[in-house]
Amino acid sequence: MYSTQEGPVDCELISVSPHTDERGSLCFAEGEKEIPFSIERLFWIYDVQPGAERGGHAHRECSEAVFAVQGGFDIYVDDGRFHHTYTIEAPNQGIVVKAGVWCVLRNFRPGTVCVVAASAPYDETGYVNDYDTFLKQVRCK
């Protein structure tokens, strides 16, 4: 039985303080501070076509901090027991998705740029890409 009353235990919304002056605004996040892990990889997603989704997988060992530095999107997170959809739409707002949580990014606003900090280098074998397999794995823990 699923609950939508709360998000997965291994996800947390994070917010960083913008620094603004007459030159504009700047936000930053440091590994093992605002982002609760050492950053091993950084990537960004942009030019997502209307109706397209990104993600649709869980990581076996990698955690990620996901930010909308421009525009916005919805992120569905699911730990096999609880699931929730968060809206990320401010450059100082993000979500930490820990290993073992299924996530799907959708409803990208036009012009969105999403930046992701990952706790591990890319590893093709580190993904669970099938939702039924994911559910079987998390329910056997």
C-alpha cells in the first residue's frame, strides 16, 4: 500500500541562500555542507521537449542533488513505500535524492536548465531502469 502523505525517507528539499547585490544574484552549494555528500560528478539537463521525461530510474549507490537553476520541473520520488511529487522552480531550491529512490523528472517549463550533483561517477551498471524490478528489490530489503 502506498502513501502520498509524506515523501520518501531518503529525500530532502534543500534551499541555499541567494547573495544579491547591484551586480545580480549568486547561489552556491558545497559538497558535504549544503549538499550532504562529496560531489564526484556534475551534469545538466536542458532543451527538454514538451511532454518528455528524464530519470525514470533509481541508483543503486549514487545520491544526487537536483536543482532548477532556470525554469522549473516536477520531480516524482518513490522509495517503494511512499511517493511524492515535488515542484522545483527556484534557482536556490533543490532536492537530495538518495540511492535507492526511484525518480522521474517531468513537466519541464520552457527554457529549464536542471543541474545535478552526483555522489559517484557515471556507472551504467549502477541503475535500476525497470520499475517492477525496483519494487522487488526495495521490498526484499
